[in-house]
Amino acid sequence: MVLHVAMFLRFLVPISSSLILAQLVLMVWLHRGISSPPRHGLSKNTALDT
């Protein structure tokens, strides 16, 4: 039983970690795209307020 769980986790972890990394990259990329216009000061203030 434990071996099956370990094998399942071993197969699942790389997939989940890659998905999390992809989400983080997308979030950072979108945030940079949003904060790149001249209004980046306003977006920074709103981000600090929330």
C-alpha cells in the first residue's frame, strides 16, 4: 500500500510542480504587462492597499 502511494506521489509531484511553475510565470508575466504602462505607480499603490 505504501509503495503504491509513493509511486503515485512520485508521478504526481513533477506534474503539479510544473503546473505551479507555469502559473507563477504567467502571473509574473501578466503583472509585468499590466505594470509596464506609465500608470505603474497607481497599480503599485492599489497593490499595497489590498
